[in-house]
Amino acid sequence: MISTKIIKLVYILITIFTSFVAVIGFIVSLITLFKSPLAGIIGIIVVPLLWLLYMILARIYLEVLIIIFRIGEDVQTIARR
């Protein structure tokens, strides 16, 4: 079960990195809002949506990895019998 612990750590790191990038993108969108209102509003709307989409996709990918590791463990158990 070491692999699931590593995957949890990877998920935490992905969450931290993605959130950091999203905060920077949001701040840039706020700054852009004063120079170009349309681009700023689009950025304010798109950045959180992209953050949410990326987090969902990362979670799905990591869940699939957990399932693959569990299948591998089950196959090893069956092969030992």
C-alpha cells in the first residue's frame, strides 16, 4: 500500500501547485481588468474553471492509478495460490 500513500502525496503536491498557479492567474486577471475589461472578466471566469477542470482530471487519473495498483496486488495474490 505504499503506492497509495505516494499517490496521496502526489495529489497534495498537484493541488498546491495548481492552486498556486490559479492564484497567480487570478491576480493577473485582476490586473488585466484595469487595462482591458473584457480580457480581465474572461480571465476571472476562466481561471477558476480551468483550475476545477484540472483538479477533476488529476483526481480521476490518480484514482485510475490506484485501481491499477490494486489490480496488480490482487493478481499477485491470485498467482501465489
